[in-house]
Amino acid sequence: MNMTDPIADFLIRIKNALRANHDTVEMPYSKMRYSLGEILVQEGYITKIEQITSGQFPALHVKLKYNNRVSVVNDVKRISKPGRRVYAPANKIPRALGGYGITILSTNQGLLSDKEARKRKVGGELLCQVW
């Protein structure tokens, strides 16, 4: 089966696992998903992400993060979609919930959080918001 939006799949798998109070979630590996996961680890939204190569196909193992049995991630929102791409220059990158969350961008320097993109003064495609 061909997947049309692997970023949305990544975000929804995490969101569904958090709602079901799972400790971990596994999904097929891709460089984009791994980079998204690394940003979520750096920003403190998930505990750990690692690549598993023991099976026939590589997979990602994501350890979710809770604070007193309450999920750290309240919600996720996909901004740029396959049918409607959304781009923003460095000076017009939106803040998720007024700075409470993060916006993740795809730039010519790789995937970056909104804070890092502003610091480097680069714009790009707005992938998603997490808060």
C-alpha cells in the first residue's frame, strides 16, 4: 500500500498511542519520521526515538512521555498537506498557541523547530504544530 502522507501517519500514530496510554509505539522507518522524532525529543514532547533494524523492514520505536499519567502532548496539527503546501519566510513563521507549542518546518538546512529556524533566519514549508 502506498502511503500518501507519512508525516500525518507519524503524528496520528503518536496521538492515538498517547490517548490509549501506551508507553511506546512502533511504525515503519523513514528519514523524515526519524528527524521529526528527534525534534520532538529535543523539545521534550517524547522521551526517546530509535531505529530498529532486526526485522525484515527497518522500524522506529518511539517511547512516549507522560507527566503524572497525563500526556505531555496535548494535540498535533498538520499544516502543509500533500494537496496544499504551506510555506513561510523566516519573519512570518507562526507560533503554536502563542509560543506554548512548537511549529516544525522543512528547510534547506533540514527539519527545524520554529525557534531554531528564527535563530538561523530561514523559512520553509510548515509541516506541523505540536502543543
